[in-house]
Amino acid sequence: MGIETIKSDDGREFVPVPVGKMEPGVKLLSDIYLRVDGKFLKYKAKGDFLEAEKLDFFLFKDLRNIYIALPELQAFMNWLRDLRTGVIDEVVEEIGEENRHLAEKREAIKEKVYDTFSDVEMDSGVAETLKEQVNEFIEEVKDLDISKAVLAKLIKHNDTMADHALNTANVALFMGMILGHGNKQVLEDIYFGALFHDYAKTKIPSEVLLNKNSSKYNQMMQDHPKKGASAVKRLENIRGEVIKIIEQHHENFNGNGYPRKLKGDEIFGLAMIVNMANIFDNTVMENQHKSKKDRYRMGIKVLEYDKGKQFDPDMVNRVLTGLKLAYGEFYIPPSDS
């Protein structure tokens, strides 16, 4: 199959590369271009860095591809392949070589998350492919009888929305299994709901995002669970449980959450799991300047000291030991017996 190329006005040829394949914070091997109104504009030069907030900016602008000049394509794609291998290797250091296939699946799902989020309106076909990947991942996790701690460590903190979506999904799955959820459909609901919990944030206009102290920004943030649920509801074959997770993931146990100020048992239990995973991952990311041990300790502390305000205290108590074992210095490896 030939390479899709697009000619510029000056006769140069460019090739689209999915943004989901890019990694933030590394020196670019080649110049990268954006296509604006049919013209190719250099966005970053070789040797520049592509920051995490720039990747998120692409999401907010519904940009799925960057462009590479055709003569540089092969070297650039080899570089991306090596970069992806390095990212997977970092995760494997945490979860063990025997679980490399799970780290590879994580990266594949992350790329598809980006493709799904970067559509102006969510495409059922792309979302269905993502759903199939999630189903395969859940099937493998469930059947392999792996340590739950592997799921807890199947995360990567690059501070992008796509990585946060994956981190929240894996931590929520870990918490759900600790809480006794073993049914494949329930686990899929948790995972898919977590992946899409912040979908509507990617549709907030960039001018609003740049003014975080404005009332419009605050209102859009308050509305994102409801708007995200409405967008996902329009897709085919999406279960009501997934919609509930997205809509209720900011409802608090004491009734001070949003958008409906639900309280206690009024909140869907799987949404509360995603709420805990979301706050845990956000806390870890906010403490990136600290050591790995301390940033996870801060995430655990937020749950431990909640005392029934944001989270169901019974759920918190039941997941705390698992979190401490997964992220603490006293991690206990799975038994061979």
C-alpha cells in the first residue's frame, strides 16, 4: 500500500502522522508541520520539544495529525518506533517483563483514545475500535489471573489528557477488582467509563481554557460530566452504566459534588470508583516534582484523609490496603502457589 502524501504549493510532499503516536518532552528528530487552510506551516523545528500541553492543545483543536516532509519520514517513523519501545520499557520496569504485552496494549489503547478524542464529533466507528481493544484488554487481564498490583502500576505520568484517561482507567480497574468486581461486563464498564470521564473537557474552546479564572471556564468545567455523558450516549452500543459513570464521576458522597449534587447511595457505585481513581491520579500528577514514593504517598493520603466528604468511606477503607501494597515500599509480590 502506498504512502499518502500531500503536495504543498511549492511542490514539497508531506505525510500525515497521528498525533497519538507522539510523546511529550523529547527532542524532535525532524521539523513537524501543521496543515492550516491547505498550507503547511512549520510548528516545531528539529531539536525542539513538544510539550504535554501542546499535545492537549491539539486535542482541543481537534487536530489528529501532524505532518512530516516526505524525505524525513522513514527516519522519523524509526525514531517514533524506538521512542515507543522506550516508553514501554519504562512501564515494564514497574510491572515486570512477563507483563510486557500489557504495556504494549496500553500504548495501543492510548493512541486510539487520542484518535477518538480528536474528532470534532465522536465517530462511532473509531469508538467501536477502541471498545474492542478495551474488551480484549479486560479479557486478558481477567483470564491471566495476574497480580492486581500490575494494573495499579500500568500507568505513565506524562501530564497529557490521553495518559490521564489511561491512568484513571487502569487504577479504577485495579480498585474495582479489589472491591470484588469480577464480572467481565462490569470491568469493561468501569474501564470505558474511566477512559471517557473527561471527554467533554477536550471540547472546551481554547480561548476559554486560557482564562481559567473566568466564570465561563468554571461553568464549562462544572458541565463537563453531563456534556461528556450526552456525547457518549449518541454512540452505538454504549451501556447505560458507562453513561452513569461519566455523568456522576464528580458527585461527592456528602452531596457537595456536581452536576446534580447526588449524595451517598444516590451515586452509582462504579462512578464512585472512577471518582477515587481520578483524584488519585490527579494528585500523583500534581506532585511530579517529588520522589515516586512520595507522590504515590500523597495520592493515598488524599483518599485516607477524606473521611466521607468526597468518597464512600467503606470503599476507601477497602482499597487503601491494596493501594499501599501496590505503591508502597512494602510491596508484596504475588505468590507462586
